[in-house]
Amino acid sequence: MNFDFDSNQKSLQSEMRRFLEQRSPVSEVRTVLDGKRPFQESLWSELGEMGYTGVAIDECYGGTGLGYLELCLISEELGRTLAAVPYSSTVYIFAEALKEAGTEEQKQKWLPKIAKAQTVACFALEEGAGSTPLQKIKTRYADGAISGVKKPVVDGQIADVALVVARDDETENKCSLFIVDLTDETRFERTQYKSLDPTRSLASLNFKMAPADRLGVPGSAEILLSCILDRAAVFAAFEQIGGAEKALWMARDYSLERFAFGRPIGSFQAIQHMMADMYAATVLARSNAYYGVWALATQSDDLGLAAANARVSATQSYQLCARDAIHIHGGMGFTWEFDCHLHYRRSNFLAVQYGSLSQWEDRLVRQLCASDGVEID
Amino acid sequence: MDFDDTREEAEFRARARAWITKNAPHELHTELVNAPFGHLDLRSVDAVQAARQWQSRKARDGWACLSWPEEYGGQGAPQMHTIIWSQEEAVYSRLGAPFLVSQGSLGPTIMTWGTEAQKQKLLPPIVTGVDIWCQLFSEPAAGSDLAGIRTRSIREQDGSWTLKGQKIWSSGAREADWGVILTRSDPDAVKHHGMTMFFIDMRAPGVVVRPIRQITEQSHLNEVYLDNVRVPDEHRIGPVGAGWKVALTMLTNERITVGSHMPTGFEELFSLVNQITQSGVPAVYDRSLRSRLAGFASRANGLKYTYYRALTELSRGGEPGPEMSIMKLVAASTMQEIATLALDLQGLRGAVVQEGMDDNDDRFQMMLLRSAGARIEGGTDQVMRTIIAERVLGLPQDMRADKGIPFSAIPTSPNQKAPAAAE
Ligand SMILES: Cc1cc2nc3c(=O)[nH]c(=O)nc-3n(C[C@H](O)[C@H](O)[C@H](O)COP(=O)(O)OP(=O)(O)OC[C@H]3O[C@@H](n4cnc5c(N)ncnc54)[C@H](O)[C@@H]3O)c2cc1C
């Protein structure tokens, strides 16, 4: 047993960290926050040039062919710096869906573009408030085209391709995944929503007979989504851990500088103990995420369990660290100027992306029951 | 990253499993499964005797204290063997409870601080389970503030020592052969200096042990009175005046042992929610309950994998990282929350502390009572958080009224003024 990343992986991570510190300081992220840019386009291209969007894409499709362990470390750093790039929609979801179910032609068409960050994808599943079970999906695919309204869609405002979940007319009422080109704006309408986390844009996509290319066999959405979302849960967990640790250490640094009653606030036990609990939550989350990526990288039967476990732990940890980081900054934490709210926003955004906390909690318990041979409804 | 056994590890696991299947006290299996966490009480046999038998059998065939050096009775095996062994030993590892102090914290402390003669004399009988140890640190006026101990050690003309004072909360002191004891050798030195560590024969003249009845109704804890107990200088561990440093070695090891061995009760809870019905269906069908279960599951798993991370570090010859400091803090309060939830699910049945009333046993009731102590022993929740804050996060020490003044001048009650030197 060896429960750690190896030295090559660790040096990739520190390289990534240095790169982001230089290329994506918070001032850059804030240009997106303030609505001056839809996302950090130049950073996105650079990520592609450096090969960071293609770490888990095979070399024959233009990637670097490293793997999931490396992808997770990159996600962690993106989470730490709050980078405003469509990495998760494009790399966690679209690339993985293609790898899992794409035809050779589909892979040849899209994977090299992803590996070079020459495309931005979005994942169009939801159709309104509450989770959207596949049985309730109204968007339809018929005669080679998609019609229906998807909302909200992360990165829907900036994407040039969408992975859409729709009811497939060629099956008995089942759903499939479809690739829809978003460069032809005559076949759909996009409307931007104001996002809780403006560094992650949201939109609705209203498809009107938009030509679509099915991914995978007809009716395979359910099985594909459960596989892809397990992976996304592990990647997102690392992103959340990066953010959680950053929020904790920001609070820690501030607590050494800020004086009250003649001493640093970091010497007050109430503050110390809050941070000790934040620390404990990040350690648990990190250990659980390690198990998650191990299960992913080794295609373990435990992946469903490991992914849900990692996701629940990481979501709770980031939410805790982000909200208490504000508290430890006092009034300053409540200002636009301080960065605390960026983490507060991001943590609560990530908590509902790719299935919300309560859904993952539910899945975790189901998986535990399943591994005991019990099915629950 | 690799969770699977290497070939060598798989081979070791197979050998361990085969040996356990052949040699374990299978007749105790059910009782051990149902035994509540903490002090081991068995109904059919004397627990300490059963523990000693298992330990000596393991030692005879080379399965005891695997990672200890061979010259002291261990196997010099890699750390990973220890974890594989404990996974395979599974429920029988509960028989290790009487050896928690000797193997978990005292042994490593002797290896760090002991003389060669002490290592040769003390370590092998720990491996075979012949010697049981207790830890005599806490005192009535020194728990969290352990450096406030007052038990005196006075050097005699012939170089030997006389110990006087009182210890309290000494787990297993009645069964113990030896006690490791922190004493104050120089009350005029500042608080954290002037302490010296010894070990004493628990049957030496002047050692009086009195049981304390706990909230669990068991009496595993004791008061230990030291009435002019003579101790040879060979029983000193580490230099005179270095007692605090030795104590820290011991406490660090204790926290790792206790933290990595402390169950959360999640497995028991999980089987309960699958068995017990509410409105005619198993409790696990209740979605709001699942949210809480998931929270507990991810904490229990997180602890397990944190331990694996520490072992990975150890197996490379490193020190376990600061992560380990969270183990006991998280485990103890999780156990208490889990017990509380289990009673809730049982309804009024939850208030019955009795076996055999129905299909349920009393383990959650015992867990509820015992977990309150788990949050105190080996450093309270607050002490553990302070350790994380100071040592891991590098935050400043809390204000202290006892710094830089002779121990004998530190105020001990509200009507004493701090001496001028402190102001
Ligand atoms: C089951 C059990 C087994 C034990 N076994 C042993 C043993 O084998 N050998 C041994 O030597 N001891 C043993 N102990 C003793 C244990 O180490 C002490 O009880 C513990 O360290 C707390 O000390 P105390 O009881 O004096 O409580 P106190 O120190 O009086 O603490 C009372 C309360 O004050 C809080 N507090 C104290 N100081 C601070 C501070 N600086 N900041 C914030 N809060 C503070 C504590 O957290 C606690 O909530 C055992 C205890 C238990 C419960």
C-alpha cells in the first residue's frame, strides 16, 4: 500500500501552483467577478498550451496521457486560486463523456480541441429548480435535432459546444446524451443568469430544432451519467479541497496580523478552535479524496462509494472553511474588497454543481447499502 | 497511489490470516464483537487473562509487536505489516486493550529515552504480554494542565529516589505490573523544567491503588497513592529534569495509538439502521436520516484513510504528519453523536441498559456513557484543538499566568495573588 501521490505528480502540482500564482492572481479572477470579462480567456488558452487540459487525454488525441491522479492535482490548484475558467465543464464532463462513449470520429473531432483548450463545453442537464431526474426530462431529441429548455447551465454563456441530456425519440422514452454545436446561434437562444459565483457563469439554453450528434448508444444517458458524475465528483472534491485549504490559511494569516485587546486575534481560543475544526475537516476531506482518486484510477468496484464519500466530505469541508473564514475576518470579511466572499460563493456554488450535497449523501448511503447487498428506494 | 497489497504484502497477509484462523480464541468471537468500546470486560472469562494468553501465543509464533526491533522481541517488520496484521486480527485486536499503554506509548518511549539495560529488561516482557503497564501522569490538580503535577521525587544520599504524592485516573492500575510516573524533582525550577520520569513496581511498598467507580459502572480507573515509595535510580527514564520531554514523547505516541484505535461506532449504527424499523420499514429508508448517516460515514472513512496516509509516511521512514492530531478529536465526538442517534432510533427502548430484552443489545447505551470519557482521556477536545492551533497552524500560545516563575510560586486558587515576578 502506498497512499500518496508520487514525486512526479507532486512536482507537476507545484509547477501548476507556481504557474497559477503568476498567471492567475486574484486580481485577474476579479476582472471576471466584476463582469469585465466572461472568463479568463488567456489563462484558458495557456492551460491548453501547457497541456493542463489534456492530462487525462491519450496522446493519440493530442493529450499528454498522464491520468486522473494528475488531473486531480490540477483541479486542486484551480480550486485554490479560484481560477475563472471552464475547466470542469470541458475537462471533467465533456472529455470524460467522449472518452467513455464517443465514436472514433467524435473523439478525433473533439478531444484534440479540448487538449489544446480550443473549445469550451457546457453540460446541459438541469431543467429548473430541484434536481432533474431523468424520468422528468422534457427536452427531446427527434429527427436529428434537439428542442427544449435547459436551465441553468454552467458555462452555458461562453460554451461553443453543449453536452445535452434529452429524451430520445428513437428509444422507449429513455434519455441519451447529445453533442450540440453552439456556434450556430440560429438554432438556440442563450440567456445569461446572474450567478451566485460570477466567476462561474450560468445561462439558459433554449434549443429550437438544434442539430445534435448522439453520444453513446440510444438510451444510455442513465448509465453514462452515473459513471461520468462519479468521476466529476472526485475531481470536484479536489477542487473543493484546494479552496478549503486556501480559505483556512487566509483566515490563519489574517488572525496573526489583526490585533484586538492588545493581542493577535489568533491567540484567542475561540478563534483557534474554530480553525482547528476547519483544519480537521480539510484533513478528512483530503484523505477521502485520495481514496476517491485511487478508486477512479484503478477502476475499482468501490468507485461509486468512494466518489460519494469524497464529494460529501469535500463539500462539507469547503462550506465550513469558507463561512468561518469570513467570520474570522470580522467586518472586513463581509466586504467586496476582501477575498473571503469569493470562497464563500465558490464553495456554495460547487456544493450544488454536479448534484447537490443531499443527493450525494443519499448516494453514499445507497452505495453503502449496496455493498452490503441491500437495495433501498 | 496504490491501495492494493504488494506481492510481498499479500503473501504476509495470507500467512497472517492462516495463522489467525488456526490460533485465535474463536470461542470468544461473539463476546468480543459485542464488547463495548473501552475497558474490556468479558462475561465468560477473565479478560486480562484471555488477553495475556492471546498475546503470548502471538509472541511465541512471531506475530507480536511486529515493527519493534528483533533484539527486543519484535520482528523488525515494515510498518505496513502492522496494519495488515491488525486488519486480519480484526475483532481479536480488542484483546489488546490491556496493552495499550505498554505497546502503544511506553514501548516507543523506552526506545527513544531508555538506556540499553532498560530496553533489554522492559521491552521483551511487553511483547510476550507478561508485563502490563499503566500510566501515572494525571493528578487531582493536574489534568489538562499536566505540567502542573506535584508528586515529588526526592533524591536520597545513596542515589535512589523517594516518591510522594497522588495520581488519579490511572487506567488499569490494579492489573498493572509497572507504572510509568511523572514526578516533580525540583519545585523551584520553572514549571516545565524540574520534572523527572520514572517507572515503579506497582506492588512496591507504599503504592496504594483505589478503584474509582465510573459513569459506566465499571471501575477501570484508579487513584494511586505514593507513600514514600523507594525507587532505584535505574528506574529513571531520561535525564533528571527532562521529565516533560519524556512525557511529550509518551503523549504523542498515546494520541496516535488512541486516535487510530478509537472506533466511531459507525458500523454498528449502520447495521442498526438496516435492522430497526420505523413505521414498518427499515430506518435507512428515511431520507433525512440518510443525510446524517452520510456525514458519519464520511467522517469514519476519513479517519481510516488519514491513518493510512500516516502509515504511508511512516513506512517511508518519515514521521506521521500533523494530520494525526485530528484523529481522537474527531473520533470521540463522532462516537458520542452516533450513540445519541442510535438511542433516538430505538425510542424508549433506547433507555434500557440490558442485554437480552429483545434483539437489541446494550452496546449503544454503553457507547453513550463511554464516549463522554473518550472526549476527555488523552487530552480533552479543547486541549486537542489547542494543539492543532499551536503546532499545526502556528498560532500564538494562549496567555498564561504561570510563565517564567518558579513552580512553587504559581497560584493555585482564587484567593492567591500572582507573585510580583510574573507582572
Ligand atoms: C477514560 C479515561 C481514562 C484516563 N486514563 C488515564 C491514564 O491512564 N493515566 C493518566 O495519567 N490519566 C488518565 N486520564 C486522565 C485524563 O488525561 C484527564 O482527565 C484529562 O487530561 C483532563 O484533565 P482533568 O480531568 O483534570 O480535567 P481539567 O483539566 O480540569 O479540564 C476540565 C475542563 O476544562 C477544560 N480546560 C482545561 N484547560 C483548558 C484550557 N487551557 N483551554 C480550554 N479548556 C480547558 C477541559 O477541556 C475540560 O473541558 C483518563 C481520563 C479518562 C476520562
